[in-house]
Amino acid sequence: MTAPSTQATALHHWIGGASDATPSERTLDVHDPATGDVVAVAPMASAADVDRAVASATAAAKGWRDTSLTKRATIMFAFRELLHANRNELAAIVTREHGKVTADALGEVARGIEVVEFACGMPHLIKGEYSENVSGGVDVWSIRQPLGVVAGITPFNFPAMVPLWMFPIAIAAGNTFVLKPSEKDPSAAVFLAELFAQAGLPDGVFNVVHGDAVAVNRLLEHPDVKAVSSVSSTPVARHVYETGTRNGKRVQALGGAKNHMVVLPDADMELAADAAIGAAFGSAGQRCMAISVLVAVGDAGDRLRPLLEERMAKLTTGPGHAPTSEMGPVVTRESRDKIHAYLAQGAADGAELVVDGRTLAVAGHDDGYWVGPTLFDNVSTDMSIYTDEIFGPVLDIVRVDTWDDAMQLVNDSEYANGVALFTNDGGAARRFQYEVEVGMVGLNVPIPVPMAYYSFGGWKASLFGDSHMHGMEGVRFFTRAKAITGRWPDPSHRGVDLGFPTN
């Protein structure tokens, strides 16, 4: 893939099925993290801009709800085909603004498409239940109906995938949608809106507003927004949940993570080392499912550490579009500086800094936001590099003596998004999945992100609300149940009609 153009693009909101060029009092530069160049300029929405987007979604809501399930599914199928046909362009947009390597960006798009494919089955997924003759001549049945206008607030680390985990299910179920993407890499959201319009989606059903806390808070307070789905850090997730529910909204707010990978002495150490490297340093560690803590039980740490060092020495860090790059930069200069500060603090606190990512330099890209793969050993649970979500390419080794120590350590964490166990002992694996207090569990799988037809979400401070994303929990979140009890008179004859019924 060739290097992207450095010419900055003027972005606009997407409201009412078209690009909205209403002048904005505030704008924000969007950077290519590999070069530091400004590649786009995004308007920062005012409350009035959000109100226009919500008004557009409100105006479209009744017509879209009244659109047949078959027609909605047809549009979703067309959207899926356009996504697949344009996946390389979408991945290039992600790489340009996020920094992740092309293969990783293509993987992100693929996982988003899987949820669109799931949403294409909405006519089946939304079916209710029916009980005949519960009393004399009385039947009871249930249906699921859309909420109306719903909103999504999405993070920078998956600018294509996470929105695709939300709006296809919501829209296929009959809702209209307002998306507020991350201001750090907003172009993917606009590209998705353009493709959806090409697929035949009616104007106003899907809207995009760029912005920051002003836009977020207006969505959380707006009386016409019935539900909000969001992914963010834990402090922001708590704010979204508390503000949204205080304003009478249904809210799912996924928060931060500090994911552990427990390695037992009987594990395949080569397999565990490969998995730890990929899970810790893929996407420069900027994944809510990244492994940031390797819990080595018994002598596992002594056997794993040299394998990790060997693999880390061979990793190639560079611009995401370069075919030789395995890891790209972090998303902003501020992120880089914050991570560097954590590394300094970890060393000052007494952890052994085995591989220092601050020393990385990428030839020809001196202004990029680089942090190299970093490894700490002998980390204790009172250090900030253990307690805090660093969100960068930093892997901590914490050594414990026993299984019980490992389980206690994982369950004591305030975060509970994902966890992995590496072992060849089936009994230990079964006990682990039963006892561990974490929402997503991997057994010899380092990043246990469920497929689209299962649900994604953590426990504890990693999730506010009681609904996970996509899968059937996503369908239930974006719909509400209605139970109907009915008795009918004998049907009258209405004549003969030999025509074949149509939608």
C-alpha cells in the first residue's frame, strides 16, 4: 500500500443523508500519528448541531419503523456488500488517522462486517413468542419494537469496528441513529455513512456529528434520544452512564480494562509467548482487550521471559501503511508522552525495565508518535504500571507462586473485561472459567473477543449497565418488549384472492 496523501481534508457532519457544511465555531486538527502531519480538520459540534442531527433522526423515525423487516434487511445486505467491496479504502482511512498497520485495520473492518451480517438476520432475531388458548378463546403473544432515536459514542482505537458493533443492529431493528465518533480519527464514520446512503438507507436514519464533551453531553441530555451505547475509559463510561440514566435513557457504557494472561507451568511456553506478544503489542497495545499483565505461576516466568525478549527484538515498528511494519505508532503526541511517563514511574517504583520502548526511533519519521514494545518484570500490584490502564505497548510480568495466588490477583482487579489462561490441563481450565470474575475468558486464546452472534462486554468497572454489545444482548438493548393478550370474534368471510402476497 502506498503512503497516504498529506493534504488535509475538511470534514463535515453527516445529517439528513448528506454532508452538512454548516460553519462551526470550533474545529480540531486530525493527525497522522506516523508523521505528525495534519490530515483532516473536523468541526466540533455545538449543542445546536447535535439538536439538528437528533431532529433529522426524529423526523425519519416513524417512516423507518414502518418500513418492513424485509426491506430493512435488503438495505443491510446491500450495505454489507459495499463494505466488503470498499474494505481496503476503509482500512486505509483507519491506518491514516489511527496509525495501526494495514493488516490490523483490515481485521478491524472484517470484524465489523461480521456484525452487519448478523444484523441482516434481524427478521429472525426480532421474532416474538406466541401462546395459544391460555384461557377460553384468549391468546398471548410478545413482540419487540424499536426505541426510536438512539445514539452511539465510540472510541479512537476501533474507529470502524466499534460503530459497526452498534448502529447496524440498532438500525436493522427499526431505530434511527446518531453517531458521535472519536475526534481523534473521525473520517471512518463519515465513510460508513456514505456507504450506507449508497445502500439505499433513507435520509435521516443514520447521522454523524463530530465533537467532544459538548456533543457527548448534549446527546446524554437530549429528551428525544432514548438510548446511548458507548465505549470509553472507565471515568468517561461512568459519566455517560450516570448522566444518561439520570436523564431517563437506557445506557450501556463499556469502560476500561487491565487484562491478565495467566500462564501455568504446564503450558506450551512457545505458544504462550507468541500469544502474549501479539496480544500485548498488536495495535500498539491500544485495544481494550489487549493483554497488559502476564501472570506467571511458579517457574513459568523464568521460562517465558527469554522467549518474550527474543520475539520483541524481532518486531518491526513503523508507519502503518508500510508492508514491513508489524506495529504502528500510538494515536497522539499526548498518548506517547503519557506512556513515557508511566515507563519512567514504573522504573522508579522498582520494576525491572527489561525492554524500554522510549528508545525507539523510526528513520524518516522523527515527528511520529512512537513508543516501542516495552517489557517490565517483577511488577507488584501497588505500582501504577499495574493498577492503571496505560493503553500502550507495555507488558508487565507479575510472578506468583500458586494457582490460588493467580486467581486472587485476577479477581481482585477493579477491571474485568477480558482474561486468558494458558495451560494443557483441562481440569484447571474448567475451574478457571467457573471461578474467574471476568466478562470474557480465553482458554489458550489471548484475546477472547466473541463472534458477532455472542455478546461483548466485561464486568465490574469495565461495564456500566447490564447489557453487553452486539449478539442477542445488542438486539435486546435496542428494542423493548411488549406483551399482548387478545380475544377475537369469529372471522367473517372476506372473499377469494388468488394473488401471491408481497411485501
